[in-house]
Amino acid sequence: MSGVIWSKFFWQDWETDHAVRLSSFAAQGLWMRMLCIAAAHDPIGYVAVAGKGLDETGLALLTGRQESEIASLLGELERNGVFSRDRQGRIYSRRMIRDARKAATARNNGKKGGNPSLSNPSGNSASDKGRDMGEDKPHKPRAKSQSEKLRNFSSGAGAQKKSDIIELKEAFIDG
């Protein structure tokens, strides 16, 4: 048993999955048990133990139910399209397989340093080609004097009449 010890479960997906909702409460319970088996054993996503798919007999042994009841519930789940089968007949969860592939890709990318589309061995982005970016230069803030602020205020779109500017300047300097 070397599957995952935890995984994301999307409650909204369970509630809105029409295939699951069309199934009886007992069949939904069996499917949840099968998901637990699929998460706990390799390959992840397959209702299998040690790579060997479980049939009605194996599921009956693991769930403590009668084989005939399991066969009936499995038939219901399959008719409703809740799960899929591979070429070998093993039952698997499409969502778990998709999530396991994404996790494997993320794990491999993490080993390489992160998102492969962001890593670039040259260190330059495509827009930096042919340019020497030089060293980073610290930003030196520059303080503006009071008169410079007034000059910036009095020009441009917000400029006022000359008398208003003089009045404002006197208030600004006296205040």
C-alpha cells in the first residue's frame, strides 16, 4: 500500500456529478469505498491492489458485503458511467488519474526548479535578446522642494489665473 495519504476532494464535483447522483445511495457508498482503495494503492486512481484490478469477489472481501450485492451495485455504477475500465478491465477513476498525472508533472517540474515555461537557462527573456541589461541600480529618491511643487501645480491642465496662483503662493509660503 503506497498510494497517497491525503488528496484533494472536491465536494462540489461529487454533488454535481450527474452519473453519481443517478446512482442509488448504496451504489454511491460503494463508489466512495472504491475511491478510497484507488487512492491508497498503486497505481493511484485504479481500483486495484498491487496493480491487480479488483473484481466483485475482491470488493466483497474488502467491503464486507455479499458478492451478489457488489455485482449489482457495480452494474449500476457502470451503467450510469461513474467509472471507466482500462483494456485489462481494471476499474479506474478518471478524475484521480487526471489529478495523479498533474501531480507527477508538478513534482518533476519542482525537481527541476519550478515551472518549465518560466525557467530559461540563459537568464534572459525573449524580449531581452541582444540587449545588455547591465547591473541593477538602486533607486535614489529625489525630494521636491516647495517651489517645484508649486511650479508643477501651476502649469498644465490644472493651471489657474495668475492672481489665483499668486494668492496660492502667498498662502503656501506664509502657512
